[in-house]
Amino acid sequence: MSYLATIYRLGVKELWSLARDPIMLVLIAYTFTVSIYVAATAMPETLHNTPLAIVDEDSSPLSARIASAFSPPRFNSPAMIPLSQIDSGMDAGDYTFVLDIPPDFQRDVLAGKSPAVQLNVDATRMTQAFTGSSYVQQILQGEVVEFVQRYRGSAPSAVELALRVRFNPNLEEAWFGSLMEIINNVTMLSIILTGAALIREREHGTIEHLLVMPITPAEIMLAKIWAMGLVVLLAAALSLIFVVQGVLRVPIEGSVMLFLAGAALHLFATNSIGIFMATMARSMPQFGMLAVLVLLPLQMLSGGTSPRESMPWFVQEMMLLAPTTHFVALGQAILYRGAGLDVVWPQFLALAGIGGTFFVIALYRFRKAISQMA
């Protein structure tokens, strides 16, 4: 009981120390509110109000029909500009696409020729340029075919595709972006808060005060882990309830409590990683640079940004040693597909094993760092 009481009191000390750090409090509040909302609504991978201009050198019914086919929400209403304004508009970044319809375009189409239509693309907006080019081509081709055939319709297909979209019927990107941002932010904040707490004590000299007390390194580590983990866990729970479900109106299919239980295991591992990194860094700037080198691979290769199956084999196998891989898997299964413990227990077991391993490694390094200070 005295062992647990010591860990509890040291953890309360960590909470009071965090409460006196306004920068960290602002970071936590921003990460689980504004950052979640921006990630859910930014929609960087789809066309949304894309600026488009049309140079109509034909002024025919067909060219007018093509211009009217580009409409919100994928495209803004086309700006009709003269030929001389193409370069200046593209240089200023006013338009992502400029479609130049040549003279006698309708006459050549009706004559059975294949007139060329020039599409100018601002490739500095890479995602929209890549996706939008195919959209513009499909819209242009569809309008020309319907104009020539004199009716709207398409040729009958030899195969009928019955499409069933599960878990996100309307393909709402906010459903994916908001939940994955919470998962990524849990990892980021847990490492930063725990590592910063240890470095802050070293810089303020309070770690020397702890060393002269009858306290073991394991007690110091466990206190930091439960205190910082509790802060991140509460912030994630409030963000799920008020930001994701409340403001963004994203449905949660599974048990929030089961997800938070998995998050607690994940926090045990990532907090241990934060302590290990803090023992390697000598100052807060060094810890910040080290955190960037660790966080980017953990988040980009965990399966939250792109499916792990699309990655090279050795990357897939290597990332099984990272806690983020299993946390993303259980988070997607619980929050998206409504999975229960009977489905995600392998991820829970993996997180427990990885967390225990990282804790032992961090404890060894922490003891070695303390002995060097003594």
C-alpha cells in the first residue's frame, strides 16, 4: 500500500506541474479540439470548390453545354476568361484548371473529327491536379457523347456492379479524418507530455530532490505514466463525445469504453517511449527533434494514413513491433465496425506485451541516467 501511495502522490505532483504550464495546456486543448475539426473538414484528397476557368473560343451550344457541366461542390462555377488571361491567371494561382475550347469545336465534332481541347493544370496543387484531370476529362467526354447522340444515356454494360458501402455509406471523409486524428494525437501527446515532464524536472533541478528521497526509479516512472496517461485519456474521451459526436456528428459504432481501454494500454507503451527518449535527450530542443524522427514513422506507417497492405513486406513486419500499428487496428475495428473484445483481443495482447517491453527498456535507461547524475 505504501508503494501505491507513493506512486499516487508523485502522480499528483506531475498533474500540478502540468497545471502550471500554460503552453502545454493550450497544446492539449488545441490538439483535441481545433486540430480534430480541421483534420475532419479540410478534405485534402478530394475535389471541393476547385477553381476552374474556361476559354470559349467557339461560342457554340456545345461549348456552353460543357461550361454548364462544371458545378459545385467539386468545382466552382467556371470563370469565362479570354485567351490572353490564361498565363496571368495560372501564375497568380487563381485557377487550378483552365479549359481552352478551340474555334469551330462543335463543327469539327459533328463532322466526325477529333478536335483537341487544351487543359492547363496547376500541378503545384498536386492532389487536386491528379484527381481533377480525370474528372474534367470524364465530364468533357460525357457531354460531347450526349450532344452527338442527341440524348442523355450510356451504352448498356455487359456486367452490372452491385455496390454496397459498409460502415460509411455516404463516404463522408469527416468520419475517417476525425477519428484517425484522435488516434494520432493520443500517440503524439503521450510521448511529448511524458518526455517533457522528465526533462522539465531535470532542467529545474527537482530530479535531484527526488533522488535523495526513499523513492525508486520505477515509482517515478509509473507516476509519470499514470498521470500523463490520465490527462491524454480524459482529453481523448471528451474529444470523442463533444467534438466528434457533438460538433461533427460522426457516429461511433462500437463501445467507447472498450476503445479507451485499448487507449490506456497504448498509453502505457507510448509513455514509456517518451521517458526513454527523454533520457536520451539533454534538453527540450533535442527532445523535440528526436520526437519528430520518432512520431512521423509511427504515424505514417501505422496504417492510419494508408493501408499497411500497400506497404513493402519488410515495413509491414517491422511495424508490428510498434504500438501504433495495433492501436490503429483496434481503433478502426471498434469505432468504425463496432467490433467487440472477441475481435480485438489480439491487439490488446500485443499492446500489453509491447508496453511491458518498452517499460523495461525505459526503466533500465532511466536507472542508468540517474546513476550518472548521482
